[in-house]
Amino acid sequence: MSIEELLFEAEESMEKAVQFMSHEFNAIRTGKASPALVENIDVVAYGSSMKLKQLALITAPEPRLLVIQPFDISTVRDIERGINESRIGINPAVDGKMIRLPIPELSEERRRDLARTVKSLAEDARVRVRACRRSVIDTAKKLQKDGKVTEDELRDTETDVQKLTDRFVGDIDKISTAKEAELMKI
């Protein structure tokens, strides 16, 4: 494996960590209705556990309302049970063939709890990025020990991977700060 391939894989891995964090942030509600809030809820239907997005169409016709339309009407009660068990803090209202989820206003205490969750997810993403950096540096040191890479190339690789790490940690900080601001906005 060459140094270029190593750096390319490191960049891809770090990018995935940031994307995962962003996706997790979408599931944290900010008082506005978003299908991402419920799409990954586990629902036990047909004798197995499935994601809600596999069982129903999720739309946000109004800023404070989600509408879930099951593909199969027989799964309405299963979906309702899954939403209640998920502890997202929203009570589903079954309306015949669909489920309505009115999104309540967030209290100050709940906003602070969600902000702490955002900080925790951001720190997890930073840890993933740093672990990737450590892995690349360890691999580069092995290559240098085996005589495939010179000391100068090793030093350059360490510098390049640190620049990548700094860039992605900066991205994580920007995204998490924006999400916290969005949460705390009334």
C-alpha cells in the first residue's frame, strides 16, 4: 500500500465519520417536523424488526406535523407501538389509515438535554477521526520500518494526516455549533 492510497483511505474514513454524525443530528428534533426524526425507528412487524422508512411513507405537510402512511394498513398498530417505545417524546395519533405526529414545542430543559446529546455525538465523531489518524500513522511507521518508506516520507505523511484531521475536526465543530444554535433558538 502506498502513502497516497493510505491518505486517500484516511480522508474517506474521516468523511464518513462526519457524514454519520450529520445523519445522527438529523434525528435530533429542533421543533420542526422532519422525516429524519422517525425514519430509523425500529418497528416489529411481520415477525421481524424493520425500520419505519421500510414500512411507511413519511411526510411533513406542515412545519409541526409528520404524517406516516403505512404501505400495508395492517401495520398501523405495529408502527404506533414502535413510535411509543422509541421514546422520542411524541405521541402518535392514529387516524384510520395513517398516523399523525404533532411535533410539540421544546422546553428549555429539553433543549439543553438535546444540546448535550449533540456535544456527545460530535465528540464521538472527533474520536473516530483521531482513531483514523492514529491508524494511518501506525501503518506508515510499519511501512518505514519495513523499508518501503523513508523517514522524510513518514514525516510528510504525519503532517498530511494531521492536516486532514484538523480539517475534519473543524468541520465537526462547525456542524455541531450550528446544530446547537438551531436547538437553542426559540
